[in-house]
Amino acid sequence: MKTRQFVDTVTVPVRAGNGGNGVCHFRREKFVPFGGPDGGDGGKGGSVYLKGNEDVDSLVSIFFDPKLFAENGVKGAGRKMHGRNGKDLIVSVPLGTLATDADTEELLGDITRHGQTVLIAKGGAGGLGNARWKSSTHQAPVEHSEGTPGQELRLKLDLRMMADAGLVGFPSAGKSSLLRAITAARPKVAAYPFTTLNPIIGTLVYPEHHASIRVADIPGLIEGAHKGIGLGHNFLRHVERSKLLIYVIDMAGVDARKPWDDYKTLRKELELRDPELLERKSIVVANKMDLPEAKENLKKFKLKTKTTPISFSATTGTGVETLVKKLYATIKPQARILRRAMDETEAMFASEKRPRKQRKSNELVARKGYTPPKPMQYRGDNPAKGGEDISANALQKASFIKM
């Protein structure tokens, strides 16, 4: 039985809808002896699309319903009636999803923007009815064609989270505690390694700048993670898209480890995974600075690694403000737009909409049952006087009569 879990890789069968068949039909009505052919065309099959949605963070919905089948087109009918087109299937996927053909390993799309739509399988075309073959020399055709089948394939979806910053560190280095300290995320924190089993995303909000930063926490890395040792091999791909890497170092050496060796091991594992990761912008965080051994180890760490880490402690709150400001200055997030940008399909439909034609206020439309309102009185220079029309027209009439 499938249990609820974080899913970042799934393989599913995909099938677009088949096109509807065209029909052979002749008009048969009273007093119409030579009605002729009137068979209609079949409808086209529905296509399968993937659409990026920033409100979706996992492929679990596809994992529990692993069939992406679009609707078939309906066959045509007499009187040249066209069959109904099959409904397209649009599947929402998280940002950072790679779609590939499981058999040929061909890249079908990389979804990185909200509203981005990628065609995965195209629906079949509808068949033609016998009315299409009518001509002056072929007035009673019986030819008609069947609809073409839709595309079929085995689709592999691979999620690589779109985070601005990724936390990298050994187990029990305090990555989850750091994430809890700077964001509203609440990952599990315990006094044993590998408490984080799935990637967790936290959002660091800057209200004064109307901006935010997404921070990803992945399971701890150990030596040999690039070969599949531990849990890091399965989740290292979630930091490959990060703009910034945050090395979280246990500066107190609680597990009898040397902080400078941990830093070198982490960089080596990232290099073996992808050498380009070492060229990314990075910040080193010296965690657990509230413990007595941390201060002495910090001096040795600076000498052996030639880096200046940010002193941090989730327990006392030391370095939280410094780290938050450093992240903003390094990543420079843009102000988030209040209204999400429309995707290409919505923009196309929006451009076709025309504003409703407004009727002029002084234009009286003659229609059945319509009675125009009576003109208002007492609208002259002195409307307070009642019982006497002193409007401009009334004054002209009065002067004309006196003359």
C-alpha cells in the first residue's frame, strides 16, 4: 500500500486522445430526392500538457494517480455535424520539474516559471466525413477517413527544487535549527542524525522590501554522498538550482568532528557531484557558537580554511540578523508582484477581449416600450426659486414674447 510521502521522481504512462472518425452519411429528407453526402468530420483528440504551479511542492498527486490520459475526440454525424473535440489534460507540477521520455531519455521540457505550459503528448487529428470528397464529377462519395491516434509515451518527471539558497552540512550540524530561526518553516529537530529525511523549503520574508527568499534544507551529507552513501545522493540535485550555497558547520565539534575537515569534505562532495557547484556564491555559517568549544575552533577554522564565517546560534539568536542581511545583499531578491503574471494562454485570451461598448449618456435609444425622461426644471442661474422656470430657454421665450 502506498503511504503519503515526499515524491520527487515518478514515471507514468501518458496517452493523448485519439481523433474521432469521420462518417459516411447521405441526406434523406422528403421532397429532397438528391440530398447528397453530408457526413461530418470527427473531433480532434485532447492533448496532455504540464503547467508550472508555484503552489505545488511535490509530485505526490501524480504518484497516487499514475495515469495521464486525455479525452478522445467524438466521431462526426450526419448533416455535416462535427464531432466534439477531446478535452485537454493539464497537469500542475512544481517549479523545477524536468520532463523526459523514459525510453529515449529525450528532454521534453524544463518547467521553471509559474504558468509555463509544456506540450507532452499531442492529440490525434479527427477523420474526414464523406462530404469532403464531394465534387462535380464525384457527387455520391462513400469515402471517409478514421481519426489518427494520439501520442503515447512513458514520462519521467524529476523534481529539482527552485530555491534561492540551499543549506549544505553534515548531519546534526544544525541546518534545521537555522531554518527555523530565519523562516517560518518548522522542520523536525532532534538530538540524533538524519532527522531531516525530505527536502524542506522555508521562506525568508523582507516586508520592508516586499521581497522574499526561498531557503532549501536537504538531508545531511556525509563522505561518499556522491556515490549514494547516506541520504545526500538522492537529494543533492535539489541544491543544483540554488543561486547561493550556505555551508552550515558545527563549530563546536559535538560529534567529535573537526569543523575545518567537515568544510573540506563538503566542498569535495559537491565537486564530485558537479564541479560547477564550487563556483556558486556561498556563505559559511559557524553554528552552535553558544557552546564553549566553538570559540577556540573558530580561530583554527579561519586559519586553515582562509574564510570568515558568520557566527550563529539558534539557541541564543546570535547572528540571525547578520545572516538575514547577508542573504538579502548577496541574492538581491526582486520585489514580488502582487498579481501573478498570466501565462501565454491566458494572455492570448485576454488580448482578444474587447471592452464593452458604452452607450453615450446623451444618446436616447429608441426601442419598444421606452419612454424618455422629462427634462428637469429649475436648472437656471437661480434653481432655488420654485414654481418659475428661469432656465436659459425660458428666458429667451419670455424676452421674445415681451417684444
